[in-house]
Amino acid sequence: MLIGFEEFAGMFRTFAHTAWRLETRRRYQSDEETETYQRFMRGEDAGWDLDDPWCTSRREQSALGKRFERVRIADNPPTPGQRYLLDNARRNSAVGEDIRNLWRSEAERLQLPDEDFWLFDSRVIARLHFDDDDRMTSVELVTDPVEVSRACQVRDAAWHHAVPYETFAEQVSSAE
């Protein structure tokens, strides 16, 4: 079932315990349209605003004991968009998210899917669909128990093998 972007945004306030994401794309058009991305690409500090509405909401939800976690898949070497997200992990972590990274070769070895999705409370998948220009076009809710169980297995495997973003950033820096 497809849902609108507003309903999807509301899920980040109404989930009960955990919101977990697998990010697999090499770039996100929405990131490239931001001033923070432009500054980052010029070699400047991205200028993350820890008091914007998104950050405030993450802090509020985290204070209620809810967990936000992500595993981001990265190429070797990381694409510009993946480097931007690695820098972005500082902001997300500062407001309560636990972000880890996994090399794409390891994700392929683990047979992780190529699709981006959020898993809410180990009960609902929000599968994100993108067009050829890497712009998110729709969100599909999936509650089929078999698919949700598979998403939980993907989460567990990815989380086990992924490393905290700080460790990953050091690996990327030392390889340059």
C-alpha cells in the first residue's frame, strides 16, 4: 500500500520502540539540493543545525526511549553523496541516532537487498522508491509477516557486520 509523504513523516512520531533504516543508494537527489550539501562539496563545514525541526523531533523521540538506527552501505571509495552522509552522521548521532556503515562488497557478500527501507517496531516496512534521478517518488507500507521477518533478518545481519560511523570514517580517511 502506497502512503503519502506526510503520513510517512508521521510514522517517526508514532512508532513505539524502534525505527531502523537500510540505506543502499549511491546518492540522494534531495541531499544534493540542500545548502549543507553545497557547502560540504566546496570543502567547507556543512553547517549542521542541531536545532532544526528534524533534530528537535529526533531528540524528543529519543528522550522517550525510542531508538533510531541506520546502516548505510558505502562503495569503496565512497561516492560524494556517501561522503556527505558520513559527515551527516555527526549531526544524526548528536540528536540520538546510532549510525553504522558497511562496505558494499560486504553487503553483497551478506546478500543484503539493494532497496532502501525503514523498519518500524519490527512490524512494518516502509519501502522507499526512487526514480532514475535518485529522487524518492513513493513510500510503500508492507506488513506481510514473511516480508517483515525477512527485513528483521536483514537488519540483524547488517547491524552485526556494520561498524560505527566514527570507525568507518577513520577507515575512509586512512585509505585516502
